Amino acid sequence: MNGAQALLRTLVGCGVDVCFTNPGTSEMHFVAALDAVPDMRAILGLFEGVVTGAADGYGRMAGRPAATLLHLGPGLGNGLANLHNARRAGTPIVNIVGEHATYHRQYDAPLQSDIEGLARTVSGWFRQSDRPQDVADDVADAVAAACAPPGQVATLVLPADVSWLESSGPATARPVVPPSEVAGDVINAVAKALCSGESAALLVGGSATRGPALVAASRVANAVGAKLLCETFPARLERGAGRPPVERLAYLAEFATAQLAGFRHLVLVGAKAPVSFFAYPGKPSDLVPDGCEVHVLASGGDNALGGLEHLVDAVGAAGTDPTLQAPSRPDRPTGPLTGEAVANALGALLPDGAIVSDEANTAGLWTAGATAGAPPHDWLCLTGGAIGQGLPVATGAAIACPDRKVVSLEADGSAMYTIQSLWTQAREGLDVTTVIFNNRSYAILNLELQRVGAEAAGGRAADLFDLSRPNLDFVAIAKGMGVAASRAETADDFTAQLERALADPGPHLIEAVLPPVL
């Protein structure tokens, strides 16, 4: 048994049976070993950003890691943006990066690079496996590291000769470290602040945006009169009818400041203290109000659910009912096609148990409100702000949950970063409906140009945010990758096309042509 076979058998033995990959020459023995380990499902992505983003989407929904297989440092570099998003999401990923044979590295071949330097920017754990007899133990350690709360990217560098040389066989799975329990004195201190009679808010994130934790947080908030908020871009928010509604902190710092104004206590549960996404002249970076005391109930590696359940008892909320979202749906829209009409169609038609991958950006401002009372569903967000995440995350989520409908809400500019995801969706027959919000603009940058205080934009500046000349034809692009596609220019057409796509298994794309951003 060579090193690659031992590595694959160890991965499967540790519960990692999906590998998203874009391999090259140095990874050929790994590829060949797939035939000897049929329990590993290998899925090809045509760009490394698709590979890493799909692993992120898979991990968020499966609750366990997928592996990636990337080709040397340049392949890792191509996948870094979505590994950054995965790091921010706390997603478990076993990130395997091929490397030149150990004896070949000294010659500085054209693809030689500082893989460790690249990998450490996104990895919570890193190791290079330089001996075939160690590779199985190394990958078992990598899986355990990836699964350590709250989840992280664990990168293992795999030299080519370590793959092809004889190994000592697979290794056994390592025990996974459980999340830390919240200390009693922390719970008591938070309860004292919440019961002080002073204005307070709970800000939840990470694992605290799931159903049971939201129920406990809602009970606490209702009992003490606190406001319940969640981070701006949660990795996975469980929402919809019958679940506790939670107000997301606004992306724009001015709006977030208004949401937080007047609070004397801010309790963090799996979330970080809020800061502005960017620096703006004359505006604060720290969004915590003056005079507000920040309390950390649970950080990323803590048992947020357990901490909240103990907090329920500590504030006397055991008999308090949580607030639950009432079922509601907007009317099916008619007339001109706008971002609001797309949102209302989605709210009217979103199926029970859907998974929504949201990278609609400015055009999707209405979707959260329109879907609040839809049947229970999961909402996956752009956690690290690096665009090009939405289509790959939807792809990985569909692999993790083949029995659930996945809806990908995608801005036109962001879509072009990882549009190759459509090909993987077609090849794997994934049940993903993609909606492209096509306003032919990087609309967010038109807004940001004003907010940073730059001089009034002229034609040359505006041209850099314009996505016309030529117009992108997403229907042709999708069909060229094997995905059924249609174009909608009215609300009536869009609603009918969305209804058909949601009823028909398999990948579909709808290009929603919206008014241009002026």
C-alpha cells in the first residue's frame, strides 16, 4: 500500500468521504488511488475557488469536513479567497495540497513556491508530511484538527514521493476535542448584567444561530427585555416559520450603529464584538456604543448552546416562551422585474427545508424580509466578504444534503468569479436553482465610492463598476456548461420560471434582468 492509498483509507476511516479536487501532476498517485478506495467520492471543480468554496458549503451543512486536493502553491493560491471565507465561517475542511517530491524541491522548479506561507493565512493547523510512513498519522491528525471547535481549515502538504512510496498502512481516527463548557461564574456575571434593568442586547453567531440555541436565546431575551441580534453574515442561520426570528446586524456601519444605540450591555454568544467592515473618514471602526459593556458568554470554541441553556435558568427564563416566526408568504409579484419582486417571488415559492446560499449583495436587500415567514430553511452567508462564494457554497451544500432543494442567490459580478460551479452542478446532477441578479453593475462599489468620501466620480471611474459592453449572457453561459437556463424580464415571467425550476430536480439557472444601476 503506497502513501496515497494509506491517506485515502485513513480519510474514509475518519468519516471524510468526499473530496473536491482540481489535481495536477504532483497529485497523480492520489488520483490513481481513488480506484483502490471506492468509498471516497471525488468531485472535480474546474477552478480551485470552486473546490474550496464547495468544501465550505459541504462542511457548513454536513457538520463534518470534506477534503480538498489542490495542485501545489499556485493551486492553493487560486483557492485562497474561499478558504478565507471558510475560516471566517468556522468550517471544518481538510485541505490537502500537493507538493514536489521531497528531493526535487531543492531545484526550484517553475511551480515551486512557499506553500506554508500561503496556507497559514487561512489555516488553523498546518503540517507537511515528508515520510510515507507518517502520512496516515498526519492526515488523521488533520481531520481531528479540522473538527476541533468551532471548526477550522487544516492544511496538509503532500509531496509526490510520499504518495508513491510504500507506507505502513492507514491510521485510526483520533478523538475529537469537544467544545469547552461555559464556566459558572461567566454565566452568573452575564445574568447579573442582563437582570440589572439596564438596556441590553444579545449578539449571536457561530453555532448559536441554529434552532435550539436560538430558542434559548429568545427565551432569555424575552425574560429580561433584551434585543436579540445576530452577526451580519452568519455561516448558517436557521430561520423561517416556527423558528425564533433574529435581527441581523446591518452591513452598513451607520445602520448597525443605529441598531446598537443606547445599549448598556452587549452579550456575545459565538460572535465577535461588531466593527465596521471598512474604515471611513470621520467614522468609528468600533461599533460598540460608548458606555456599553461587552460580555462574552461563549466564544467560538465554547458550547454556546449549553451556555445559553444555563443562562435561561440563571435569569429565570425557564417558564418564558420563545418568540416564534408566524407563517406568512408575500403575494406572487406581477409587473416590472425588480430586486423586490424577485424577493417576493422567492418568499412566495421557497420550499420547506430549502438551503439558500446568499451572495445577492445589493440586489438582494429585500430577500430576508420576504422569506421571513416561509417554511423552515437554512440561510448561508458570505462570511468573509470575499466574493465568489455563493455558487461553490451552493454546490457543496447540495452534495451534503441531496434530499433538499438548494437555491443560490447570486449577483452578476460575483457570479463571474466562480461561474465554473455550474459545470460541476451539471456533471453531478445537483438540485440547485441559481438566480442571477443581473443589473450589469458592481452596484456595491457605486455606493462605497460615495461612502469613503472620494471625489465625485467621472466617466472613467464609473466605467470600472459597469458590467456592460458587452452584456453578460448568463443563459448562454449556463447552457454551455450543461445547466438548463432561462431569462426573465418581468415579475410574472420570473415567478413562473422559478416555480418550474423548483419543481424540477437538477440544476437550473434563471437570469433576472433588473434595471441598470445609474
